[in-house]
Amino acid sequence: MPQGFAMSVESKLAQLGLKLPPAPGPAGQYLPWVRAGNLLFLSGQLPMEAGVPRYVGRVGAELTEEQGYAAARLAALNVLAQLRAALGSFDRLERLVRVEGHVASAPGWYGTPGVLDGASALFLGVLGKRGSHTRASFNSTHLPWNVAVELVVTAAVKPD
């Protein structure tokens, strides 16, 4: 990776008016991330700010699609914080590999891919090609703390 990639990520976030929060801690008896070889598996990341759930409710019922998009973007910001905490620096990130997005949704609402574009757009915007990924999307009836979105991410990292 080119020298200074981490600085580039931080400056791109700043251009978007964003700052990485501290990486969220686990909410139970599990690890926030596990590295296996050159793959890094992150536990589910939620739209949380300072430990408080944001965007509570189901998209298509209590929340609009625009609010769902914002929830996915906030969850993606927590993914980035978790990546930095796990790797120490974005310079060690080779690329995102897979994003699984779960959206709490009302019965009959099927706009999950558009909501998850909130996360994908942020990843691409700040990580460039390293942020391109495969993705699976799922509609859920409820998610932890009744939040609208949960992201589960796998990333490839540079060998030690």
C-alpha cells in the first residue's frame, strides 16, 4: 500500500465532515474482531454514537429509506473505527472483501439494497478501490436494540 494511505482516509473523512469515533466495544461475550491469516472478521457493527443507538425502528414503518441510508452510513463509520482499532492503521488494510447488511424492515418493504448503499458509498468514498466489496443484503424483523441496520464485514489485510 502506498505510504500515507491512513492519512488519506482520515482526510477524506474530514472532507465529508466525519471523524472516526472510538471503536465500539462488544455488547456481550464475544470479540469485536478476529484475524485468521490475512482475513479480518468484524463482529456486527450498528449505527451507534457514543454508545447510544441511533436510527431506532424499522425502515418502511418508523423510519424512512433516507433514515435507513443514514443508519447504514453511521454503521459503516463504526466499521472503519473497528478496522483501525484492529489493524492499528489503515495502511495495513488490503481491501474490504464482503459486507453483509441486515436491515430491520416493515413487512412488504424491500428496498434493502438502496439502504445499504449508504455503507457502500462511504466505504468507496474514503477507501477508494480498497473499499469495493461483495455484498449480501437481508431484511430482518428486528435487530439488537431495535436499530435499523447491522453490518458484518470481512476484510483482507497485509501479511505481517
